[in-house]
Amino acid sequence: MSERPVRFSESLAAEVCRRTAEGKLLHEVCRARRMPHPETVRQWLRENSAFRSRYALARDSLADALAEDAIRVAREATSANATARRLYVDAIKWYTARIAPKRYGERPAPDATARGTVGDAIEKGRERVKRLREVEPPVRPSSS
């Protein structure tokens, strides 16, 4: 068995990012010959901010690739394999929500009870202005 690289190199980092962006998970990327161990890549991520930034972009692409794959799997579902495909799609939804939460995360439903009416907001604004005027009277220009 060939020895895995442990030293950071730009070419190896670029290859890790390229394969990740194509839709491969880290353990799949690192399974290939002449690729570093996943823990080595994690160490590079902790120590190298430039690599961390490039890898974050690659993971955004990974999330997109996985989401597209989930749609394909769902479309190809039949009554015979629907349960297994639902499990796969749910796992992808969970994972993409973690690696790209702004695009694929759950958005909380707005809390209608926490909001007031426009009239309430206007009244609160008037009360705030009144309190501010009591603390600091308006400065008027002096007449000369």
C-alpha cells in the first residue's frame, strides 16, 4: 500500500477541492490513491485559512451537487423503492442543511404572535420620541 501524503501542497489541496466540488464526500475523496487521510485534510483546514476558504466554496458546490442528486433520486422513485429513496433524500436534505445552511437550511416560520400592528409600531415610535425629548430638550438656534 502506498503511503498517504501528509504535507500540505497547493496541487493536492486543489485536487481535494476539485473532487469535493464535483460531489464527492471527504471520505470518498481521500479513499483514492495518493490522496491524504481525511484527518490530514481536517488538519490542513484548521491550519491554512486560504485552503479553508477554497474548501468552503467547494462544499457549497458539493451541496448543490447533492441537492441535484436528491432530486434525480426522488424523480426515479417507484413504489417498490420509495422508502429507500426517501431515506436517501432525507439524508441529503439533512447534510446539505449543515454544509450550506443559508441555502438549504430550514427557515423558521415567522412568529405571527410576536408582531404587532402598524398602529402599535407607530405608537411605540411616538412614545420613544416623547421619552427622548424629555431627556434631551431640542436645541434651538439662538437669535442674534
